[in-house]
Amino acid sequence: MTSKPCLSGETPGSPAVDWGEPLPVLVVEQDEGESVIAGLLHQASGIYEITSVEHLDDALALLRYGDYPICLLDADIGDRPVDVLLGRARRSGYRGACIVLCDHADLAT
């Protein structure tokens, strides 16, 4: 018998995940054309359904109205701190996981 993987952060009201279908992932980062993150996820063909955006406002709209259990967010995007996006997304009802990514150089500051 095989068991389904589960998202460790699942809470009541979280987007439902059908593990028979590709997992929707929202990737928010500048320079979408050179996206290392999306490129790596695309290599896992059939596992992930990637939606990429370059602007925080676009990301917020998708998180409010889309079904994205996972959001990968570039810490260096936009003119506002990413915690603004995360707070607005949570207040609007988003209950998926947000993973904030930063450059190695960002860790030193």
C-alpha cells in the first residue's frame, strides 16, 4: 500500500492537492526569462504546473483567486518587502505555503 505525500503546513481551508495531477506552483521572481527556479521545476515534467509572474501585484491577485498550494517567492522582487505580499495574501484567505528565496549574498546582510 502506498501513501500520499502531504504538505506539512496543511491547515483546514488549505488548497486541496490532488496528487494524481501536477501540483500547481506559483513562482514569483524578476527576470522570468532567466528563471532558474521555474527551469528546474519544468524539468520535473508532469509533477508541477508552473505559473510564473514578475510583479508582486500579479502574485497577490493569483494568490487571492488561484489554487496554488505552493508559492516560491524571490526576496529581492519589487519595491516593497515580501512580508507585505505575504501579509496581504494571508488576510485575503491564502493558506498555502510560501517559500521565500534569497541570494547567497543576501544572507550576509
